[in-house]
Amino acid sequence: MRQCQFVWESNWQIINSILHTGLNKTPSIAGTVFLWHLERRPQVVMKLIFGILLVGLWTLKASESARPRRDVKEGDLDIYSFNVDCKVTSRYAYTVMVSRVANRATVSKEVTFDVELPKSAFISNFSMTMEGKTYVGVVKKKEEAKQQYDRAVARGESAGLVRVSGRKLEEFKVSVTVAAHSKVTFELTYEELLKRNLGNYDIVIKVSPQQLVKNFKIDVDISESQGISFLDVQGKFLTQELNNAIQKTVTEDKAHISFAPTIDQQRKCPECQESILDGEFIIKYDVKRETSIGNIQIVNGYFVHYFAPIHMPRIPKNVVFVIDRSGSMYGRKIKQTREALLKILQDVNEQDSFGLITFDHSITPWKYKLVKATPTMIAEAKEFVKTIRDSGATNINDAVLEGIQMLRIAKEERQVPKRSLSIIILLTDGDPTSGITDLKQIQSNVKEAIKEQFTLYCLGFGFDVNYNFLEKMALENGGVARRIYEDSDSALQLQNFYEEVASPLLTDVELQYLDNEVNSVTQSKFKFFYNGSEIIVAGQITDNNLDFLTTDIKAESVESALIITTKSPIANKDTISEKQEYIFGDYIERLWAYLTIQQKLSKAVTASKEDKKTLEEEALKLSLSYNFVTPLTSMVVTKPEDERRNQSLVADKPQEGEAHEDERDFSSHRIVGSHRTSGLPMGLPGLSGPSGHVPSRSNVHSYAYLLPRPTFESAYLLPRPTFSSADLLPRPTFSSVRVKTQDPKFIIPVGTKMHSLCFKVSVSAGTILQLVHDPDSGITINGKTDDAGKIMFQAFSIRYKDQYKVTVGLENITLHTAKDSSDRSWSWQSVLHSSDKITLALMKKNVLQIILDNQVIKIVLHKSPGKFLWLNVLLDNISSSSSGLLGQFAKGVSYVKKMVSLNNPSRIELQGRDLQVISKLETDYGISSKTKVRCFVVDNNGDGLINGPLSSYIMTDLFEEP
């Protein structure tokens, strides 16, 4: 080492002369200098070269060892074990996921536990074990988790661990720092009641380890005292090689499924280090049904009654399809709706009667009365469906009332059988913008018109729809709401929903139990029973000396009234759990609690304010007693490195109808409805109520918004956040914080990043800025700043293919066409204009929606503080050749976090530059409800973020183009 040091020190002049010549002169001159030294001091130069080679090899080795590898044995972070143990007893599933990770690096590493679980499940336990100590998550009332939540937000971290992932799953994610050569064990437990849908129970386990795992295993044990009628294992990722790793054993009433692929079976190819395990591992099964009374099980003082009679004749159905054809249904939505209707019409039973109504701002029935589903009528209806085109605004009120009137006339004039079932299926993708637009008034009108005679099902297409509005309207009228995702299989989703309600077998079903024998019984009255579904009732046994449980079943079939009385022996039922060694003995009690919580939260959606409070208090008490993470509770998880500082993360239960974290990551707060704290409605038997869906990540859009930056007065503390419960992570609201709308910001969502990018601009009063210029679509959007030069805009102009010009001001909205001009105020209550190319409609009195071919532009009018306008434009439909302060980001932008500190300078790498930014929560005025967004704020007029100087975006005229 001393000799090496001598070589470097004594010959620095040689190195310096060669390098200096090579950098400042031509390579040939540098070579001449090298040869000159080699001729005069060959031994020294050769030692120098040898030393350089040694250092180079050592540096290369160090660099190579620092790279994260996917090889199981040599990688820095090695998931050396991942096990899933799922036990199902009489439809109640208890699943434990255990992941063991080793940090094989010589430095500390952040380890992330990232798994997905069914949306219908409740998390009941989570723990992390490190260096012999276990850190356990604690379920608390949401209000009691306030401090932990606020601290997580203040650190700029995601304060919730659970968020929606796809249609059926929620993502649970937590990260922890693991010391060098140390290990960590994560354990997550969740519970759910499997719902029978189209004759199947589905156990869904998401498989995506992201690396080869030495000990990977899924074990599923199923015990059904009724007997198992069939069982199948599916998975799109399953190759023939992986199918060989599945072991399946099925007996009369038990089944065991094991999936334990070897390292080689997990590889994408023989030499690959990437894992092929990526998808849903699905087990489908059903049970035997031999009696019409169903199956009653009693364990440890609790009972559960499964009722799903077979061999029943179907009841004729009268259905009216009410289909939204407004301008917002443009493109793929309306095409898929036509495809679905054509398929559904093909499957309508000849015993049924049906009607078709399409609507925008006007109502268009196919025929003004119901018709029998004869081949001739079906053929005519298909031709009508093929003509459906998108145009105009959205008049939900009149369309639904027209459908109700059609059913009422059919019933009064005896056009349909007396013993038949009448339903309305509403499909819409947006808020009402024409006719009656007050949501409560529409709900009241529909409820008053239906009068409990018919059933309303509401299908919300996409995420611009107000799901809470549809859900409440459906629940008030005996139905459920369901979200239809904008995806390649949207038509199939619609068909599958219709298949669920296609074959009603019973109506007015009631399961009665003697008051002196049971109490705390879950829902026992059901409007319908559909083929392929199941009714489940649970409760407590009050008489410990009871020998038999008496049950009366009442229902209406197509032929007559059905009345059955049965007595179930209690003594024999207590032996069920003893016969099954792998079954947890209190499963019926936990099933009862799970079902009770969901049903109470579902009832709270339509309950009065006082009743809602009582229902939620009862559901909260049960949630805490059974350690369930529900929409009313949070799981507080203390991270080991934060234990001394008492800093924790909070896991909440996502729920439908909220602005989901996925939407904030990808869509930057799309309009999805107002906050509520209701639960996951159970819906009708066999109809899974809204379980909280969001679009798959490949189909989520990006929006650009204009955001003001709030400043908080130091004398005020942040209020308790309002937690979201759907579909994902919570979103804090700051309604009581004193906010000043200063220093307005643009906000640009960045792919999957938690932080968006924000920047402000400083201009003179009344400056006109070019926001979007898309030469491919012919759309140009400019905005005029206020008198202080802030981007609290006073006017917007939208130019479209030189055919249309729209001016939006604080008082009026003006449309200029080649023929004339029309001017309307913001108080206008109808469609401003509708044609094949452009539609203007007011939504919620302060949101203007402009549809240009396949582009949707929304402008929001705010009245506090002072009047100003904000822009919401969908970037996905803008071409990558676009320019403008917002349009330039249609091609996408990304960054790499270097260092993050909330409200203090942070550093990111952006477009090859190292930038100092500020991590802040900014107010989002892009929608009418003001929310908060996490941002990295880029100063100096967006220098380093926007292309070119700010002056290049300044226009001289509101309709000027570059």
C-alpha cells in the first residue's frame, strides 16, 4: 500500500501532464506526451498503468456489488420466504400472509411489504418483527388516530397504508429500514365472507413477488359441512409448468390446495432472473344443496343460516333499460354500451318484457310501452340500439321517471303477469346537467314515483359520475349501485351484471326466528333471491339450554306463496369445529360481526342524521371489539425507526364513492363525489354491492390543474383530517384552516408518483398566457390573469379548428360559430349548445363542461375569495406534439427524488437537472370541492420544468395562436 501511494504521489506530474494534454489538446498530442514519458521512465510508467488497472478493477467490483440484483442468493434484498395460509370455514375466509426479507447488503436498506387483498375483506392484524422485537398494528377509532395521521402527512409520507388496486383488490403497503445483514418478518391477516355469485364462491389471492422466492407457498384449506360440489383453480399467469406445482385434494366436505413452485418454475425463461408469478390465483368452488331450507350451523352460541334453494322455476321479469347517450359518453363508452346491449338483448328470456329509453337532455323511448321479448321485438330493438349516438347534456331525472311510468302503465293495464318482477337498470357516466339537476330532488322524485313497487339498479360508467348519488338512489329503491370501469371489457362488465339479475327465483323472502331463542340477528328480509346467489343470516343464541333452533321461511315464487318451518338441533352442531382441526372455532361469531358491520354501514347511507349516527356508533363498537379495519377505524402501525419519536403510519379502509389515492396519484383528484363514512353495502343476495373499484393503472388518465398555494397562519393548527374509505388512502380536508389564496400554482401529475410537480409564474396584470396548443386536434386554450398578475384567471378562450370559439368569463359564456354567436350567463340551467362536434353544458351551477370530439374540458367558477376561474383539462387526449404551459406535459414528465423534507428545501432530479424544490400540500381548485394535493414546488417561473422562457408563452390576444 505504501508503494502504491508512492507511485501516485511521486508521479502526479506525469498523470497531470497526460490528462491536461488529453483534455485541452488533440488525442494525438496526448499520445505523444504519453510516449515521451514511456521512453524516459518506462518502469515508473508501467507501474502507474498497473496501479490504474488495479484501482479500475476494484472500482468496477465495488460498482457491480452496489447494483441491486434479482438473483435470490446474491441480491441485496432477498424475499427468501413468502407464505399465504388461507382457511375457509363455511364461506368465511381467514387469510394470513407472511413475508420474510433479508438485507444482505453491508448498509441499511429500505424494505417494502407490498401485497394486495380483496376489497370486501377487513384487515384484523398486522405486525413487523425485527431483531427479536415485534411491532403490532393497533386498531383505533379514526379520531384517536389523528396525531399519527397528521405526523405522517407532515413528513410528506403517504399517511395511509391501504389503497385501491384494480377492481377487486386493495393494496397494503408499508416500508421499514432494515439494518445491514438483518432480517424482517411481515405478517398481515385479513378476513372476509365469500359471496356466491353466478353459482361460485371465489377465493382471490394476488401473486406478485417481483423476484424469485426460495420458499414460496400458498396453502388453502376449505371446509364445508354441506359438502363440496366442485372446485377449480385458475390464473392467467399459470403456465403448464406452474400447473404442475399445484396440488389439489378434495374429499366429501374438505379441500386442500397447495401451490409451491420451485425457483426454476418461477423463472420467465430458463436463464431469467425475473419471476413469472404476476396475477390472481383464483379458487372457484360451490357446495352441495339438498334441502330447500338451506343449511344452519351453530357454534359457540352463534348461528348462521345459508339459504339458496335449487330447482325453483324462474319468475318473469319486466325490465326497462335507461341508457345515457349524452356527449360525455363519446368514443369507446357509447360503442361498448351498444355492444353490451346487443348481447344482453340476445339473452333476454322470452318470458320477460322489456323497454329501452335513451337520454341526453331529451328523452327518447324506443317504444312507449313494454313489449314481450319475442324474436321479432328483439330484432327490432337491436336495430334501434345500433343507432344510439352520443350528444347533448344529461337529464337523469326525466329519464328515470319515464322508465317508472312505463312499468306503472304495464302493471295497471295488466300487460305483465301478476307474479312478475319489475326493475329499472340505469346506466350513466356523469352528473345531471339538464332538467332537474339538484341531486336530492332527483332522489326524492324517484323514490316518490317508485313507491316500493319496482327496483332500481344504478350503473356508474367511469369516474366522472357521482357514485354516492347513484348509490343512495339505488339503495332507497331496493337495488344496488355498481361501477363499470372504462376498459377494454366494459361491455362484458355490463353483460355480467345483467346475468346476475337475469333469473329471479323468489321475491319477498323472510327468514324468521323466535324472539326468545335468538337476538342481534342480521338482515333477515330480502326483496329478491336470484339464481346463483345466496342469502346469509347470522345471530346470537340467547337460550343456552335450547335443544332446537326454530326457523320459518316465507317467500313468493312464480307459482305460489312458500312457507317452510324447520327445527335444527343445536347439540350436534357444536361438534362441527371439533371435526375440523384446522378451523378456528369462533368463525361464526366473527362472521356475524363482519356481516353486521357491513349491513349497518349500508343502512347508514340512506338513514336520517340521527339514525345514521346510531348505526355508525354500533358498527364502530363492533369494529373495535373484533379488531377490524373498517371505514370507521384505523390501524396505527408504529415503524421501528420512529418508535422513540412516536411517529406512526395509519391504515384506513378504502371505500367506494371517494376521491381515491390512486386517482390522486394518476388523475390528480378527479370528480368522484362528496365524502361519506358509510360502509360497503351488501346489496341484494348474490349481488355484490359496491366494493370500491378504480380503473386499472393502464387506463387511468392524467389531468392538469391550476392550483393556488395556501399560507397557514401559525396561530392555527391543522384540523382533524377527513379520512376516505373506499376504493383507498385518506385525503385530508382543511375546512377550518385559515387559508390565503396567494401565489397561485399550476399542478402537473407525474405518473405513479405521490408528489405532483407545481410551479408559479409572475406576470403583469391582465397577461394572456397560452396554456394548451394542440396542432393535431386543433384545440388552443389561452387564459387571462387577474389584475394582480396572478393566475386566478378572469377569462379563458377555447379555439377549435377555426370552426368554434368559446369565451368563458366571470359573468358570461359565449360561443362563436361560423354562422352566429350565442351568449349565456352562469345561471343558465340547460345545455348551452350541442352538436356532433361540440357540446357546452353547465354542471352543478359552477362547472362548465365543454366536449370537443374526444376531449373534455371543464372550467370551474369560484366565488371565494373573489371570483376567479380554474381549468381542468384531460392530458391523455392531447397529442404529444402539444405546447403551452400545460400542453407541453401531454408527452409526460418524471423525476427522481433525492431528498424530501416537508416545507423545507428538498431535492429532485428533473430532466437531467438537480433542482431544489419545496414539498408542500397545495389547495386544488381544479374541481368545485377544494382539496389538498402533495406537490414538489419548482420556483423561478418553473425554470427547469417548463420548456424555454416564460415570455414565449405570453400572447397578445385571447384567441392568438403561436
